[in-house]
Amino acid sequence: MALAEWEERYETGHAGVDEQHRHLFGLLNDLHDALMSGSAQEKMGGTLRSMASYTVEHFRAEEALMVALAFPGLPEHRRKHEELASQVGQLVADHRAGRLTLPLTLARFLVDWLRHHIEEEDMKMVAWSRAAAQS
């Protein structure tokens, strides 16, 4: 059973961003599957590193889109990206050092963050972009 189901409400209307969001959901589900199968120790490090790397790649692409759209909320959005990238980097470091002890709690935190970020923050850019296109 997937921890993070993709739903229509997460659609931004930008094919590249939506594909990247789907991929992030997939990575979170890979982590959850590893936890549920009992193979978390073998798979968690690689999955966390993949998630950290892909998250940074996604944030760069999303911010480049915001620059192209001249989205005025970019500085605040970028700050939120930087906060999560830092948190995920710390999680990777904690895992390497053997300090990551609640992987299911971590997976749920990441899913909640991603859902909230898409629904609240990314949709601000979408709404602004649509309004600007109608002006």
C-alpha cells in the first residue's frame, strides 16, 4: 500500500513540475515499501540519498520556472525549498551516522511536507501565473 497517493488536486498544470512531483511521490513510496518489507536498513540510505538529490534538482527546475514567470513570491518559496533541502541533508547525515531511528515518522513527515508544499506554496505560483496570463 502506497504512503503517498498522487491525486488530481496536486496537478499544477505544468507538465514538467507535475512529473517531478509524481517522481517525488514515487521515491517516498519506495522508502515506505522498504520500511514495510523490513528491508529499510538496506534500502533507506540509498533512497534517502536519491530523494535528497532529486529534491534539489526539482527545486532548481521549479525556481527556474518561477524566474521565467517573474513570480514575485520566489524569495519566500526559495527559502522554504532551502529549509527542506537542509532538513533532508541532515536526515541523510543522521542515517549515515546511525542516528536516524524513526524512519516511518520521517517518511510521513516528508509526505506531509510535499503535500502541503504543493497544495499551498506551488499553487500560489499557479494562481499567480494564471492571473498574470489573463491580464
